[in-house]
Amino acid sequence: MRIILFTGKGGVGKTTMAAATALRASQLGHRTVVLSTDAAHSLADSFDLPLGPEPAPVAANLWGQETDVYYNLEKYWGTVQQWLRALLSWRGLDELVADEVATLPGMDELSNLLWINEHYASGRYEVIIVDCAPTGETLRLLSFPDIAGWWVEKILPVHRRMVKVIRPMVRPFSDIPLPTDEVYGAGEDLFRRLEELRALLNSVDETSVRLVLNPEKMVIKEAQRTFTYLNLYGYATDAVICNRLIPAEVEDRYF
């Protein structure tokens, strides 16, 4: 299994490089899926084909996917969101507002990462190509398993024990919807997946990052900082791709 993440400053050609790499891998006979985690998707434009939140066939041995935050939340967070909606509605919020507020910060980034884990666990693909969002969002995305994992490991068990103690005392006096064992079970399942994902992303034998840049001072400086941050988080960078370089022998005025 091989997982390759493409990132870089916005507009440098990450999607083009990811699509080209995925196409070449599929031509070499590897079952390949390429997914875009950028909110401003352009992967479908690169292939000139409609893509959705589930992998769709693009060519022989190649599937494409553009993640959708609402689809992901329903897929991975349905149980937790239902409880949050009930709690917010109990507090008097309008149903539509409660539905929006129930989307906790970071849930969209985490659900994108869980797709990588799901594709890996399924065994359907030999190569997973990820067209990431611009650099800043990608760094937050890659750091999320550590942050969320700490919360789920340290805070969730304590909270669960507290709720078990106070539920019998609260029930006669209030109809507040307290989280059920099913909700906590979803949190524990999340922690298990995060542990698997953390190990997968830090496996230098399986996962690497490729930085895409243009020959511009500002872009190069950002790429240097990104390379440093990726090393601090323990992610291997196996290539730096400089896009938009025109060979000296090209004299076509179009360029």
C-alpha cells in the first residue's frame, strides 16, 4: 500500500500533480484512488468528469472522489450529531440553527482523514493519492489526530463516568438529553480509528508528502516552512515538485 499526500500554497498546481500521479499509477497497473480534501474542489475539472463524495470510476484502475463535509458528517458522526441536535433544541434553538451548530470545529477535517483510513482498511486500492487543501489547512489536518486523540483518551472517559452518576439524579427533575452509551461508544470507535490513522500517517514505508511549488520567492519560503513543520510532526517528505518551469529551448510565444 502506498499513500501520497500533495500539498502546497494555493494555485501552485497541487490538483494537477495529484491527478497526473494517480493516472500514471493506474496506467502501471495499480488500483488507485485519488481524493480531494480541499473545500474548493477542482479534481473533477482536471479529469473533466463529475465526481461525488464516494469513489467513482475515472479510468482503468483509477477512481476519483471529492469529499463532502455534510455527507462525511452524516457518515461518521451521525450518532453524536443526533444527540447534539437534541441538546441544542432542548435549549430552545431553532431546528435548522441547531443542525448547523451541531457541527463541531474540526469535524470536517477529521472526517476527511477518516476516508484515508477507510480506503486503507478496505484493501480495495494499492495506491491512495490525496489532493490536500492549501498548506495551512493541511498542517491543521495532519495535526488533528494528535489533538483529537488526546481529548478522546483523557476527557471522554471522565465525562462518561460523571454522566452515569448524575443521570439518575437529573432524570426526575429535567428532561435534558444526556449522552447515551451509544454516543460514548461512537467516541471510543473514533479513538480507535484515530490511533490507526496516526500510525498509518507516520509510517514512512507507506505514507509520504509531496510539496508542490512555483519558482517564486514567497511560495518557496512557505514551502520551506511547511517542510520544517512536517518534519516536526514526523511526516516524511519524499519529493518537492517545482511547477511552471519552462525549459530554455522552448521559444513558443504562447508561454
